[in-house]
Amino acid sequence: MLELEARAEPSRLMPWLSPLLAVALTLVGGMLLFLALGKDPIEGFRIFFLNPVRDLYAVSELLLKATPLMLCAIGLAIGFRANVWNIGAEGQFMLGAVAATGVALYFDGSQSSLLLPAMVAAGALGGALWASIPAFLRTHFNANEILVSLMLVYVAQLFVSWLVFGPWRDPDGFNFPQTKMFDDAATMPMLLEGTRLHMGFAIAIGLLVAGHVFMNHSFTGFRMRVAGEAAAAARYAGFSASRMIWAGLLAGGAAAGIAGMGEVAGPMGQLTDKVGSGYGFAAIIVAFVGRLNAFGILLASLLMALLYIGGEQAQQYLNLPSSISMVFQGMLLFFLLGSDVFINYRLRLRRRAA
Amino acid sequence: MDANLFTSMLFATVVAGTPLIIVALGLLVSERAGVLNLGAEGMMAMGAVTAFAITHHSGSPWLGVLAGMSAGMAMALLFGVLTLTLMANQVASGLALAIFGVGLAAFVGKPYEAVALQAVPPIRIPFIADIPLIGEALYNQQLLVYFSWALFWGLLWFLYRSRAGLVLRAVGESPASAHAIGYPVIRIRYLAVLFGGAMAGIGGAFLSVFYTPMWAEGMVAGRGWIALALVVFATWRPLRVMIGAYLFGGVMITQLFIQGSGLQIDFPSQFLSSLPYWATIVVLVVISRNVNTIRLNSPLSLGKPYRPDA
């Protein structure tokens, strides 16, 4: 009979092996899913996992999709490391998009090269402001940040909906719930000619590096890590808990806000009521699969973007609902959480006493 | 306010509060056993879509409810395997369950989005339904409304009067002691988690088969999360869950009535729709403000994995 046996010391190898194991299990699970749906699993695999990387343009679309994911995830990871559970990145993303749109609409017609930087700043500020609500309520009233940040996602969605159905609706937009298209000066410059890959990707990479430095080479980052891994030690050392809650939530909010700005000023070119498309939730999976580590998040966001685009491909070529992406993403996180047991335990074969 | 309006608002409040009661009482049992399952939203979504599909195919809403319950339990089992057998982090696993459940429900529910179900007629309790003002509102209701009341009374008895309930609470307070006395901690936690899943499934079924009745992606609309907040608000006590659920039902219904009343008030409907979410936040703040209320009332081992050293 197989049983789990505690390792004397946590495995050094497994934290890195277990994401790979989870990916492999997700692939197997996906093949089984295709079989169960009556599709050819090899064909399904090709469309789902190979189509998204078939040529340079496809890869640029993959990087475009990964951009908001890595932005949201690096911000979340900073909080998660300190056990600050901000799961409202989706709402902070939307508020960032709203703030950036506000700047773009207010300075409509301006050709200033400062417009885009101002929009990035507004996005970060909008997201951080939205995240400051759970931070304030947690530090002053001890209110659970998981529930507060999540409730604010629904509020943010309704707020966006009010804006695009009401005061910000494009008067020439045939009553669609959307703002007018942004000017060229308010849209992100492209990184690669002929693709939609924009400046936001470069910002995301920059923030990944900054996040890495903050988490691993700054005193605050160190204190946050201690607080996450050994709360008692952090208290004993006199690290301020509320400071870490603020740092975790504001970092998460600002990063998600920039991601939201990147969407409205990038591929969307306007604010619509569909701006929140689940990136903030998917980023939770990215952060975990990436082991709350900048390099890991880079890889995990590419993988998750692949699952997104694979879902779109499956919709187009296999006639499956694109929500199949979410099934794959959920599977991936489940398998990861399951595989992680082997960090602290190992399987042992035990013979039953006769 | 005229009498008819009062009766119909009370009726609607009870209906809106019912799924919250069922789901929150289920979660309360899991949490009393020390397991924090944040996946309620996903379990509800799966319960809702499964119940809807089975009702559509079989024509029987009760088979639908049964199927929804089973779907909720299947999701809870997944959570149990991860957190109880494989000792994964409960917060992360619960989040995973919420994301996965909502996604899977959207996936399997796609073909049912344009389907309508026949409304299930309410069950009228003779005589007491004739009481003026409240009779029609309280005693001419769906069977699941009466079920939510039975669940409440049953749970009060179970938690505070039965031996099994005492064991459950002991497991939640101190799994190590419960284990030392010889209780199967992991098995009890599994049962508690499965019960939570079953109730979340029924709550979801209520939404898709009785309340709306239809299936749309995202129709659970955060009720699973609100139910989780209710348990905290109720400081893990069934009576306060009831009160809280009806208060929330009242907030949801009041905003709907204002929107539907045609009152020409200069207030965007989206702001009214966000009231239940703000209400959740306000309530959390009020109840959590005193650190000791939470600390003294929450099950001691809540969210902490436990592995008996065999």
C-alpha cells in the first residue's frame, strides 16, 4: 500500500519539479477531456497547444496575452508572500483601466508625449486606490481582505458598466457600451511591426525585474517574506504587520492597474464593459504556478496565455466553448497544489503486516 | 407602504435569502470542523448548472436538485482530497476550486444558455398561509425555502444537542486532542466538507431551477462569497446566519424593487445593484472591528492543516 511519509527536510528539487509535473498532468487530463468530448486528442492537442506558437505572429499574440497576466501576478505575488490575500486584482485591473481612460478622454486631442506616461501613472494610481480600500479596512478594522477585495470586483464591474452606458458612452458609437476610440497619442506604441505586441510587454518585463529586486533584495521585501513564512518571528522582530498589508495590497493594485491601462491603451483602444476578462483571477493561478517568483511568473504567464489562446483556437476549430480555457487553468492549479505535497512528503511503499 | 407591497417584498426577501442560508449553513459546518473552503462560488456554479441540465432533460426539478447536490459534493471531494489527504494550503485550494468551478460550469453550461425551464409552483401550507400580511409571503413558498428552515433547526440540534455535533466542534477546536481521544479527525473533516459541498450544490440548484429559472454564465454573481462572509458575520452561529441572510436578501430585494418601481430617482441602477456588495463589506467591517469577537468565536484550527502522526 502506498502511503505518504514526512520528509526529514523539505525537498529542494520538488518546488521546481512540481510545476512541471502539474503541466504534464494537465496535458494528460486535457487529452482525456478531448477524448470524453468525442474529439481526436492528437488533433485537440495540436490545435490547443501548438497552434498558439505556430509562427511569429502567433507568438506575438501569446506575449500580448501574457502581458496583463504577468503584471497582475507579480503584484499579487508580493502580497501572497506575506500572506496578504488580495484576490481582487480583477477589480483593481478595471479601476486602472478606468483611470487611464479618464486621462485619455480628458486630454482628448492632445498630442503630448507625456500623455501615455500620465495614463500609466493614472492606471497604477487607480488600481492602488481600489486596493487601498481592503488595505485600510484590514489594518483599521481587521476586515478580511479576501472577501473585501473580492466584493470590490463586483462593484468595479458595475462601475465600469455605469461609465460606458452612461457618462462616457461614445455619442457616435451606435449605443454600444463603449467609449470613443483613443487618439494615437493615447495608445501604446507597438514593439514589433505588423503585430499587436505593445509597449506594455516591455513595462511588464521591467516590473518583473523590479518585483524580483523588491522581494529578494530589499529590507521590506525581506520582512514580508519572514512574515509569510514565520509570522511569530516577524512579530517578535517587531515588523509592522499593517505596513506589510499596505505594501502587499498597494503593489498588487498598482500592478493590476497598469495591466488594465495596457489593455485599454493597447489591444482594445477604448474602454468597454468587457474590459475585465478574467485576467485578475487567472493571475492568481499564474502567481502560484510561478512559485511567487519573478522568473517563475514569466514562464507561468506564458503557459496561461497559451491556455487562453488554445481555448480560442478550440472554439474556432473544434467548436468547443472558449471557457474550456478556464477548465484547463483550473486543472493546472489543482495538479500543482496536489503535486506540492511531495515537497514535504514522499511516497513510500508499505507492506501490510500479514 | 401598502399591504400588498409589504407582502411581496417579504416574499422576495425570503426567496433571495434562501440560497444564502443553505450555502452558509453548509459552510458553517465545514468551518466548525476547522476546514476553510473558499470554493463556495465554484461549488454553487456547478450545482446550478448540473441541476439545470438534469431538470431540463428529465423534467423533474427534484432529480435536478439531487444532481446539483451531487455536483457540489463532487467539487467538495476534490477540495477534500487536496487539503485533507494531500495537505495542500486551504486558501489556495479554495481559490482554485472557485475559479475552476465557475469555469467548468460556464463550459458545460454553454448549450443550456438559451433554454428556459418551467417555473416550479410553490407549495402552500393550508391555514397558516391565510394569515394576513405574512401568510402568503412565508407559507406559500418553494419547498427548498421550508428545507432551509428545517436545515436551520436540524443544525441547531446537531451542533449543540447531539454527541456527533460535539465531536465535530472538538475536531475544529483542537484536532490533536480529538485525535488523541480516538476520533477519526480526517474522516470527520471529509464528512463536514462534503456536507458543505452538498449544501452549496443545493443552493446553486435553487438559483437555476427555482429562482430565475434559467442558466447564464456568472449567474451565481458572488453569492458563494457573500455566504462565506455571512459565516464570519454570524460568528459561526446558525441563528445569526439566518438573520444575516435575510438582511442580505432584504438589501438585494429593496434595490430591485426601487429599480423596478419606476420611481424617477436620479440614481444609476448600477449603483443600486452594487449595494449588496457594499453591504457585505460594511457588515464585515462592523463585525470584525473588535478583534476579540472574531478570535473568541472562530474555530481555533480553522484553515490549519492537520495530519495525525499515525
